[in-house]
Amino acid sequence: MRTMSAAGTTSQIMADKSKNGYWVGFGRGGTKMLAAVFDSSFKPLVRKRKKTRGFEGEKAGLERIVETIRDALDEAKVDPSK
């Protein structure tokens, strides 16, 4: 099991037996959010960090989470279907 921590929150990533594909880790705190893309060996490829902007509301926050993860995948040149 691998753990990635950001801004006081912890996300656990459990390794499967697959040697293919990628993993995405995400953490959100009161002031920032962080998305990271890892290869199948859990080597970090890309990190994207954005301000949380909680004052913008729930819907904007969810959109910002998706945007942060998509930006990380794009920068890592990873097809989300993989």
C-alpha cells in the first residue's frame, strides 16, 4: 500500500498486480489541492497544484478537482482510459 498526503488529508493507493497503467493520487485541504500521476511502479510523473478556493462553492470545487486531475493527466501525456 502506498500513501500520498497533501494539506492534512491522506489518500491511500493500493497496488494491484498489474504492471500496466497509471495511478492518480489526489489530496485536498483548506487552501490547496494536489493531483499526482504515477506510473505502474509508483514513480511520480507529474504533480499539479491549485488553490482550493472553497469560497466559490461546492459545484465550482468539484469542477476544480476534475480540472486539476485532467491537467495532471494531460501534462503526463496519459490517456484517462488507460
